[in-house]
Amino acid sequence: MSLLEAQREQTRARYPDSEGYVARDGVRVFYEVYGDGEPTVFLLPTWSIIHSRHWKMQIPYLARHFRVLTFDGRGNGKADRPSGIGAYTEYEFAADSLAVMDATGTKTAVVVGLSCGTLWGTLLAANHPDRVLGGVFIGPAVPLAPGHPERYVHSFDDRLDTDDGWAKYNRHYWLEHYVEFLEYFFGKIFSEPHSTKQIEDCVGWGLEIATETLIDAHEALELCGLEQFRDVCDRVRCPVLVIHGDEDALHPLARGAALAEATGGRFVTLEGSGHCPHVRDPVKVNLLIRDFVESLGRSAA
Amino acid sequence: MTIVAGERAEQTRARYPDPEGYVERDGVRVFYEVYGHGEPTILLPPPWAIVYSRVWKMQIPYLSRHFRVVVYDGRGNGRSDRPASAEAYGEREQAADALAVLDATGTEQAVVVGFSWGGKWSLILAAEHPERVKALCFLGASLGFSREPFPYELYPFDEELDTDEGWAKENRHYWLRDWQGYVEWFFSQCFTEPHSTKHIEDAVGWGLETTAETMILTEEAPELELDETRELCTRLTCPILVVHGDEDAVVPHAQGVAIAEATGGRLVTFGGSGHCLQVRDPVRFNLVLRQFVESVA
């Protein structure tokens, strides 16, 4: 795969009905709206290593039943790339999300977050209960339970004398071998067999952010502490669905279970799935999301 | 990837056969399946005993919503018998199986898709039983029309070679030594498109349901002379479609061009496709085939 190929956008099963930019403090993010059903399903950005195309297996299906809103978070896709750790905290992403809702006339929505998208999804639900009807969190990257020990062996900042395995999750390695890091990282994310296409897509999106910017976005997420996140969870009042693959090599199942417990949500384990079941097992995840969204309508009625 | 022959449970299917059964000729049983009940019937013969009818799994559910589809496992693999003589795998025997399946399933006439080596068997059927074949599609087919050797003819099949690199694996001794090694190599050449790991794994699993010994018999089996093949082509009267990938690494695209020339058929070239384009680009192939079937129906 050449970089050029990775960066030329592929054709889509469905194109947005409207799209646009919204700016906050001079930082623009790019949003897309699909369909006009009810309610709105808001597919949030995750870590800036990829952009909103990672929802491509959800958008065409969900947009036939609901209105779908998504956006490229700061740092990737068609959004701006501000510099500095402070630009990439969960508070900034949550504020961007709210700004996108305002710009698109979205009074309320069901938010769907992947991995660290959970951090801003829960924050939005906790701080703006009148805007969030429910939350779906997939493979949550939350500090409520310990992570995989192998991810904590090596320092992110020190220069290491190895690049084996998770030693590649290292500032110096990223700056010198970024493509190799992306290939390793997405290889871990897509632990299911026959994932070459999904890995290739993600590596392509990963090449749309500069390494220095990704380092900022990484360090910002490290700031999210346990106490502070517990407090957010305590304040979430809306119905919650947590979906987690039991072979997730990035964030262990215990994290998803703890989030479901902390928010009083329902916990669904997907057997044999890795960190992105919405990409590798989209039919199952789409049906779970649809059932959840429709159950909210029933309880409101 | 680890695959152990005989230990795999069959995968679930998008659609299951309506009737299925066996037809027996000279003591050899061949297993067939029928899907749907539209008109006309499409017969999808096997291409070679290295795979069997599941190779059509991306065609069956779609085509059977519009037409009636008949598939069968060729002798030597799947649920069919594995006769122990080379004669039993001859091209005329293969064509006779196709005819027997048409008879057993009450199929007066069918559109036939001859894939790879199955192109030759389908040619015999269409030329010698024209009333049974409404139209013929050659898919990645080989009728032996080539001045250059095919990739799999580069090395002598029977001699002990001092290499097993690449197509040197197309060799009796290598097959007996490492059948799985051959199957993995062969399907890597069939599926040249990116992101084919699933298709390769499926096909390797099917290839391990037969044995090197059986497959050697298919290589020793009687084949038509080139003159006979050419003569059969002149006898074809039904509409002909030729579909071939321009990156076919097993049967070069020039073969499709030659078949279209020899049969007066219409050639459709799939850019970037390998030998099994119906597996890797099923939507496009299914639409091309459906359009062809509807044009002759």
C-alpha cells in the first residue's frame, strides 16, 4: 500500500446529507449528518490516531433507522490539528461534541463512544443530562480497572533498548518508526483473523496525523485520573450499554464491566472480539445499538 | 494458520440447499445440491478436485433468489467418492457427471458456468449435448489454447526436482511429501488480490479434504487432444460469455481471449482480478452472470 493510496478517500456506501465545520477557540472540527430519523445517534471521535471513517460500518445501517451525526475530532481527518497537550483533554473533546450538537440543531442524542471516546461520552452525559438520551460505550479505555500488565512494562518517554511488542508504544519509536508502530498497534486492535483490510484502513488514517500531534493527544489522555473519572460516572443518569470484546488486547474486559457497574449500565461481552468489534463484527454491534436506541423510545413513551 | 484435515466443522451457510442427493455412475457417487426454483437453472460444476461445490458459496444465495441453482462436488473431494483409478477422473467422465447431475435433478436445460478446468468439462457437455445447455459461461477457464506453457506447466510433474520453489511444487513427489505445502502455494496464486486471507484459508481447508494420491490421479487422467478441443468449440451453438481476470496467475488472461476467439463468445475482463474472481469480486461477477442469464432466458 502506498501512502498516496491510503490518503485518497475510498468510495462510501452512503454519503452525508449535510456536512460542515464548527470552530471553538479557533479550532475547527468537521461534522457529517446522515438521514433524518429519530432520535439522533451521535458517533463520537476516539483517540486522534483515527478519524470518523472508523464508523463506516455503522453509518449506512443506522442512518436507515435514525439520524446519524459524527465528526472528525481535533487532530485527524478534516479537523484542525492544534498543538499542545491541553488541546486534547477529554474536556476539549466533550466541548467539541456539544458544539457539534449545537451547530447541527441536535437537541438530544444517543452518544456512542469507542475506547477513549468513552471519556468524553460519559463527561457529556454527566454534565449535560438534558442533551444525552443514552450512552453506548465500546471497548472503554477507562481507568476503573487495571489495564493489561504487558502495556505497562516500558516507559513511554525513555529511550528503550528494545522495540519488542508494546515497547513500540514509545515516543522515540513513534518519531523514528511511526508506520511500524501503526502496523503493530492496529495489529493488536484487530486480533480477529482476516483483518488485513481493517488494519490497512486504520494505518492509512493513522498517517493523517503528525507524530508530534499524536504524542500530545496521548499525553492528554494520561491526565485522566481514577478519582475524577469515578466522579463523572457517578453523575451519569441516562441508560448505558457497554460492549466489550473478550479478546480486547488494548483494554481488558474488566474495564468494560467496571464501567457498566459504575454507570448502572448493561454489559454485553462479545466472544472472540478484539478492541473494535464495531468494525469486525458490525452486524452484531449495529443490532445491539439499534435495540438499545429503540428501547429508549419505548421507556420514554 | 493451522488447519487439520477432517477436523473442521462445516461453516454456517447463508443459504442451505432445498433438495440434495447423490447420483451414481459406474459405482462412483457424486453429491449434488439444488437451491431455489426459479427459471432457468444455472449449473455450477466444480473446477478441479482440489476444491468442491463450496467454492460457489458467494454465488448460491444471490443467484438462487433469481434462478434455480445446481451444484455438485466433483469426484475426488467433498461428499463425493474418490475413485482409485486415473481413468475415473478423465475429462469425459467429468462431463458425464455433469450430465448425470442434470438428469438426477430433473434439469432439462441449464446455463453452465465452466470454471478453470471445469471449462473443458462444460465445453464437452455443451458441444455433445447442445439441447441440455442453454448458454455457457467460461470463467478463468483453460482449454489449453496457448503457445506459452501455463505457470503450472513450467516444471515436469513426474520427475524428482532439486527445487520446490514456486511452481516447482506442481510435482508428484512434492505433493506426496507436503500436500498442505502445495495447497497453500496453489491458493496463494489463485487469490492474488489483497485481503484474501479468509478465502485462502477456506480453500486450503477444502484442499485438505482430498489427498495427494487422489489428486495425482486427476493429473494422470485422460485429456482431450488440442484438435478435439478445437473441434468441440466449432460445434457450440449456444450464447457464450467469457469472464477472465487480467491478473490471473494460474490461467493467464490470454487464455480467456483465445477462448472468446475460438467460440465467438463475448469477453468480459475483470481488471485487477485473479483466478477466482467470483470469490473475490462476487457482487460484480453475480451481476454480470445474472445479466447474461436474463439475456438468454
